[in-house]
Amino acid sequence: MSVYLVGAGPGDVDLLTLRAAQLINRADVVIHDRLVGADILALIPATTLRIDVGKIPGTSHSQDAINELLVSFGRRFDCVVRLKGGDPFVFGRGGEEALVLAEAGVPCDVVPGISSAVAGPLLAGIPVTHRDASHGVTVVTGHAHDGSAVDFSRIANADLTLVILMGVARRAIIAEQLMTGGLSSSTPLAVVERASRPDQRVVRATLAELGELDVTNPAIIVVGAVAALDLGLVSSYAVAYA
């Protein structure tokens, strides 16, 4: 018996790892998040028990309830797949679930997935690091797990690329704090909506314009000099300029 914490990647089924596809195909139970792509969910056999635990504002499954499901099913079935968007350990709470399973004595294995923090910018033609433009990359959530705010003024650094996940709702505050922390109002940024999906959209602007952009989740915000680059890696995706 084992629970597999599986990364589904940014959404496109072609970006799913072979190991992930094999486990989905033989799973007794698949417990999946809301942002897992429809084409990936279509790989789940009809005989497999499928449970949607996607977190939707106002109707979310609590993390405690998800943990209880994993432990319960992990003790009853040979192959339980916990399917997560992106990578299980990059803001996916996979670490928390792995600890709960370990404490319950349920075997657990982790299957890496392509994180949207890297794939999203790449699919928009943006390298998160680029010589002479960025010395590194910082990946940060738009809000802490307890709902408290992240102080972006403390991580403002013109030498680094900032990749913000789950930050659309607080984008105006984020922009204000980054400028308070020292970033120029003209700092380039890009918002990548629905990365890797057929309806992916990229909006490019400056930090001063972030709060007024018409963008929606799921989206990745990229702040820094590299956001001005457009290497044209995926010409089929729409790009909008603010």
C-alpha cells in the first residue's frame, strides 16, 4: 500500500512525466486538485475512484479533511495518487501531506512535476534567469498559508527575478510594497494566465501598472528585467500588452 504525491505540471498533458502517467493509469484512487488539466484527468481509468478536493473560495476542502482522506485510502488501497498541479513541494502542501502520512505509518512516494513557477515564464518566452539581466530568481506566494500578508518590501531586489504565485488578488498591494522596497515603478513585469493551456494569455506592463491590470487566476506574475524579454518560444499563445 502506498500514497503517491504526484506533480501534474502546469496543465498541458504533454508536460506530464512518464512516471506520473503510469501511476495515474494504475491508480485505485486519484485525489486531485482543481487546477489539474482536463486532458490529464481524462487519463484516469473509468474504474478508478476519482475525488476532486480542489480548493475553491467558499467551498474548499480543508487541508485536514484532505489529510484524513489520504491516510484512510492509503491504508485500504495499493495505489493512491494525490494529483497536484505543478510540483507537489512548490506551494502544493505536499510536504505537509508527506509528514501526515509518515506519522500515520502510511508509505509515501513523491513524483516531481514541472513547476508553473518556471514553466509559466518559459512558455511566455521569459527566462527567469538571463545573464546580465538577472542573478537569480525568488519564488514567493502572494499570501501566507494562514491568510496573512507577505511583506514584499523585504524581498524587492532589482538584481533578481521575482516569480509570484497566487498573487493576482493582492496585485495592487504587491506593487506598492515592491516600490516601497526600492524597485522602480518602470520595472518590467508580465502576468502569465493559464500557462500551457490552449487559452494561455500573457500581459506585459510595468510595476506601476500592475494594480490596474485586467488579469485573473490562475496566473503567474513575473517581476524584473527579464520580464521585458520575449524570446518567442511559443508563437501560438496570445500576448496582450497593457
